[in-house]
Amino acid sequence: MSVFWAGYLIFFGTTFAFAFDGGAKEAYHVMNSGLIFILALDFLLRLPFLKTPTQEVKPYLLLPIKRSRLIDFLLLRSGLNSFNLLWLFLFVPFAIITVTKFYGIGGVLTYCIGIWLLIVFNNYWYLLCRTLMDERIWWVLLPIVVYGGIAAALFVPDDSPLFGFFIDLGEGFITGNILTFICVLVAISLMSQGVHLFIVACQIHLVQHRTHHPVCADDTGYGDG
């Protein structure tokens, strides 16, 4: 299945490279203007496949490890998950065809690193939403409101600045702009810390629930750690 998806993305990356070429904008500008759609699709693809750290932490709660360190480890593992590399099968061939002629292999490398970091950020955004939804189902409104607001900001104005923002972001990746990478890394750090805090809060809530409902605690089979 993974080989199928890899081939599928390579095909589309190559196709987009030639389809977007020859217009008023460079092909990579056209692709970058649509990065928000890639991020939204990536978010949806994660829903049926990936577990949250709240779910993954349960088998380890009996181990003599501090809960905060355990959560940090699971979050780090999530950031390095091979799923976050999936979109590179789309962007690497696209960049080789469109970016190399202007910025060389260095531009391709920094562009792909930037795209990977953007997907890692999206991974933590997904984990934040899933952690909240696992705690209270009405949190499903959060991504709906966010993506609905983004869609309105993209299509209601005649010339949405969001398209320009993502074009500039992609340009910063291609040119290896240090400030662009620092901003993305800070965003990743803040989002991962947000996930960490909410997971800890969920665990505290679970412990309190077991304290007041000991029968439920026996049914789960997990200790308070």
C-alpha cells in the first residue's frame, strides 16, 4: 500500500511540475500557493491511521518512568514518524524539475527540509486536535472552525493575502532563509508543548476520574503511574 501511495505521489509531483510550467508564475510559486490544501489533506489522512500519544501512553504507565519524559519521548517519536515523510514523494520530484534550474540542488534540499518541517508542524496540530477530541467530542469543532475560516479567508477576498503568505513561505524554504526556518521551528516547538500540556491535563483528569469511580479504574487495567 505504501509503495502504491509513493508511486502515486511521484506521478503527481512530476505531472504538476510540467503542468504548472510556462505560466505567469514559476511552477514552484503555484505549488507553494496551494500548500494550505496539502496541509488540510494531510490532516484528514491522519484521522484513520494515527494514534494519539494519549492512547499510546497507556501501556507504559506502569513503567518506572516519569510521565512527562514518557510523553516527550512519544511526541518526539511522532515527529520522526515515517508518515511525515510521505509528502516528500510529491515534492522531491517536483522540486528536482522546477527548483534545480534556478537554485540548484541546494535549493531542492532546503525546500524539501522546509516542507518536511511544515508537515511535522501539521502532525502536532493534528495531535492537539485529536487529544482534545478524545477528551470532549465537541472539540471536533476546532479544526472545522479553523479550516472553515481559512477557506473563507482564501476565497472570499478577490486577492487573498494567504496565497501570498504561502508563496513567500515556500520561497523562504527554497532560498534557505534562516528566519523562515527559525519561525517554523518555533511554531513546531510551541505546538508540541501545547500537545504535551493537554496530554498531561487529560491524564490528571483520568486519575481524578478513577479516584471518584474506583470500579472504572479496575476495568481499565492501568495504574495511575
